[in-house]
Amino acid sequence: MAPSHSRRSSPLLPALAVGAGLCLLRFSSWSFLAAKPASQGRAEHGRTAMRGFKEDFESWRSSLTPEERKMVQNQATGEYNKKFRKSPEFSKNLPDEKLKSFANILGKFFDTEAADY
């Protein structure tokens, strides 16, 4: 009969592996744990552009008459309704001056966004 060998794992080896891992974490770069923003100015610029767009959009929206607001809301609500899209109400447009002012607001927003990229 061959003697059976029972192997015992030393508790020292796993403890050393854990200790080495902790040392590597402690003395290595912490960049994977705490991300730093790439550039503060860029993030701040995006918020400012969005805030400017919001103010411009709100002022444009307040210039609409109640009938125009209702028309825009109905068109937005019925955008995916096939029956509504065939109706004459869907093909109505806002006056040209209001469309141009809205186009200017969007153009300003896209220009500031394009500067970020």
C-alpha cells in the first residue's frame, strides 16, 4: 500500500499575495479609482452654452401666442400619428419671423457645441 500524502497549503502564501496586491494598489496610480475631469474649462463651457440656450429658448417660447403654442404642441403630440400627419393641421407652419429667430437660437447652440469638438 502506498502511503497517502496529504498536502497542506501554507496560509502564508495567500497572505503574501494579498499583501503584495495591497502594496501595488497603495503605491500605484489611483487614476482607475478616482477619475479626474479632462478639462474644467470645457465642462464649464458646456454648461454655460446650455444655460444660454435654455434662456434663449424660453424667451422665444414666451413670444409665441397661445394659438401658436397650441399648434406646436398638437404637432409634436401627433408627430407619429399617421392620420394626423395627413391632416391640414400638421402642415401649418409658424410665421417666418419666428422660424428664423428659432433657427438663430439653434445655430448659436450648434456653433458653441461644435467649438467643443
